[in-house]
Amino acid sequence: MKKFSDNESIQEWITSNRLYEEYLFYYLLICLFWFFVGLFSIGIRIPVFNDIQNLILNSVWFLLLCVALSVPKFWYRMIKGKNAYLFQATAKVYETLGRIEDVEQREQVHKQITSNGKLPPNRLETLSLAFLFAFILFDILYTRCWIRGLSLVWQPDWVNACIGWIHNNLTLPPLNENRKLFSLSFGDYNGQEKILKEYFGDEWAFLASPFGDVEMFYHFIRVVMFVPILAALSIVLWKPLKFMGMQQIDPRNIHSVMSFLRSCAWSLIFGFFMTIGTLGFLTNANWFTLGLIDQEAWFENLYINGLYIFIVFGIRFFYGWFVFWKSIFLKLVNKASYN
């Protein structure tokens, strides 16, 4: 039998179709299914229940949806059967790996094919995808069940503490000289600011209203979840970004002066979007306000979340710079040691 240690066979295998993307496609469809189930079911009210009881009921349903999101492999097996194509293809990969007698070579090939997407998503990548959809479902839960009549239906002490922390670190006009972590400004009389001014008058009246607590607690959630969302999205997109052609501009692949200058230019572009996105998500306390008032505005605000993707692009790109300069530093150290 021909051994898998044959270099040509390894190369042909590595350049074959990527199981990671195929799995991710089906897992994404499954997560979308449960998302739409949640979209049309979260917020259903039982007439005999009060607001808090309906919140509890919908929260339990939300948690069940989170569990369903976290096991896409189970649903794929339920739909396609245990002999589905992807399962058979994965088994063949591990079978081929098992035929490599040299342990070191087997580990090296396993690492390489994992990096190149020749294996299905691991558990961390699957849970990261589920987490992203779960957060959107929580957004729906918050806007439909936690808010009633533009006020919070449940506001325990720990929620008030979160709101108080945002208040204590909030910059308000016209006293903008002492900049703090967050800002609240209706700005010019147009767009979203126009609607907010029609509702509340000014920023101070907005904060004094019950809806001010709704928005401040929502902003607290957004701030706390900023890093976990970026981490989950980075884990899910790390390999696909490589497959989608980002390798062509990755600083790790700099091989000439022109490619170095091109990477510098891309650094400005990615740095701009990372700055805009980070400042917007973390500091702008009224970026998503209208989505808490009106469901139609909530759908319109979904495009803002696309900035997360641009930030992840930037993270992967600047990680390439880190690897690039690290390799140069190690070469200099090795050269100095040799001399």
C-alpha cells in the first residue's frame, strides 16, 4: 500500500476542497434557522402573566435556543444522517492521517491541514459561532421583553449599579471639556438626533427619563460584550479570511519594497475602520438608541454591527505585522548570536 508519507500525495491532499468551509456553511444555515425561530417567537406574551413573568418565560426560551445553537453537529446529523457526506469526508481525512507512521510528520501534517481548513470546525469555533447568534437573540429578548412602555420591567440593584457606572463616566454637553469614557450627544438636529430630541428634548431630560436607564444599561451590556464579540468573530473568521484572499495583503508575506509599502497603505485603511468601530461601540452611548424604541429601527441598525467584521479584518492584518516584525527580530538575534 502506498504510504501517505509520499510528499506529492500530501501536497495533492492539502490542496483539495476545504471541509472547514463546507461545515461552516451548514452550521451557519442551522444557526440561521434557530435565529429565525427566536426572531418570531421571543417576545410572545401570555396574557395572564405580568411583565416580569413574561420576561422569565421568554428568558427560559432564550436559553433553550442557546442550547440548540450550540450543537449544530447534532442537528446536521439529525437532518443528513450519520452517513452524511461531510462525516464520511472527515473520517477519510483521519484515516489518511492514521496511515502516516512517523508521529512527528503526522502532527506536522495535522497542524498544516487544520490551518488550511481541511478539517471541520473545532468545538471552540462552533461555540463561537453559536455565541454570536445568541447575542443577537439576547438583543431581541432585551428590546421585546425587558423593555415595556420605554422603561425596564425588571431593575434590581445590580442593574442600577451598572447604570450608575455608565452615568459616572458619561460626558454630556455643553460641558465637554472633561472627557470621560462615554459620550451622549444628540448633536445636530437631523437623523436619529432629530427623533430623540422630539421624544425627550435634550440629553439631560433623556437621562432623567425611565428610558435613560434602558439605554444606559444597554450601553453597559454593549461595552462588556465588545471584547467577547470580537473574540468570537475572530475565531470564526480567522481561517475564512485567509481563504478569501487576505494572504495577498498579509504583512507576513512581504517580499519586496512595494509589498511593504502596500501593507503600510492597508494599515491606514484598517486602522481607520478599527478606530471608528471601536470608538463608536465603546464610547457612543446613543448609537443604538432608536433600535430600543422601534423594531423597524432595530433592523435598520443591524448594519452598524458590520463594523465588527472590519475590526476583525484589522486584528488579523495587524497580527500579520506582529509576526513580520517578530521574525525580523529573531533573525537579528540569531545573526548576533552567530557572530
